[in-house]
Amino acid sequence: MVSRFLVLDASPAGDAARGLAACLEQRDRALNLVSQCEEAGKQAAEGINLLAARALDQAGWQGSAAPAPDCVAVVIGPGSFTGLRASCAVAAGYALGVGAELVGVSRAEALAPALDAELTRHEGLAGWLLVTSARRGRVFVEDNQGGLRAISVADWQPPPGRWLVAGDAAEALTFNEPVRSTASAPDPEQIARAALRRLTGELPPRQALPLYVDPPEAKLPADGLRAAPV
């Protein structure tokens, strides 16, 4: 029975980059936030291990005699290449060390219940779109049917119909009479609840590995790799 969660999210990219670590307890199906450490910037995302240590310390979950999380839930993307690699690695290492369940969830999976509920309050909408920052001049677009793509803002053509639009890069794209949601990034409870849905089979199995959409920017050296040492 999962009752304690460590939540990690370093997925936001670009100007929205941040790191988030939080500890939650489940009691009588209610999730209570015990501690939360959040910092903006790329360095905070890359140093997610430091935020995790602070959140665990504030919750009193550090030390040999302290209670340990039953589940480590990590946001797998889409988002920052470096942030995703760092957070997934920290989540996997910590879960292995304490014997906790390791669960990966996407940003859309965490936000879907809130966006679905918001969608029912408006008539005539085609669905919802979650627009989040990617590398410069590009965004990730996820929809309520499970579609996910990375597109250039300059090449964007709005889909027909009216949509509920959410996400930290929602203002970067134009739409036909959109309904703007205030949802930007999932909070710790939303991430933990998505992890619970995955553990109970409500969401299909998925590895806690970075969800990459764009190819990496790193390129091989023009002269090729160095020869292997002799």
C-alpha cells in the first residue's frame, strides 16, 4: 500500500525551466503535502538531487530511522533534455536505494483530470491542447487524445475548431477563439495522483525514462570521435 510519495519534476524547458521536489502522504485517500522545494532556472532543474534532499529533510524522511517514501513519482516529459535526464536518474537511484516503487508520468497525464473537468464546463470545444516550452522557437503540443508533437512556432497552423488551451507556452501559439486555461504545470498532488493511477492499472504501464520528442542538439565532432586508447 503506497502511502508516502517523493515527487520530482524538472521537465519545464526554456524560460519556464525549474526544479520541483515534494513529499506527500496519503491518508484516507486524501493526499497531504508534507514538504515542497521549488526553484526556477535551468540550474535548479539540473540540481534536482539537491531539491530532493531538502524536501526529504524538511519532511523528516532522511536518516536510517526515518520513514522512507513508498513511491518515487517523476515527470518524464516532454521538456528539457537535461532536466529530464537528471530527474529520471535521481528518481531511479533513490527508488532503488530505499526499495520504493518507481513511477514515471507525463505532464499531460498529470494534468489530464483537471483539463478534462475544465473541458466539461464549456460547450462547443474540440478538446484540450497542452502547449509547453521546447528549445528556442519550438513548443510541444499534446492533446486529449494522446497525440504529442514538437513544432516550430513559425510553422504553426491552428487546428480547426475551438480548443481549451493550457501550458507554460500557450501564449506562443495562435488559435481560433480559444478558451485559455490557467493550468500551466502539474502540482505535486496531480503528479502523485497520476502515479497512483499508473500503479492501479488505470494508466497503462510506462517506464520511468525521459520522454524525448525532438532529436538531441548534440552532434558528433566533424573530425569524428577520438581513437580508442591503446
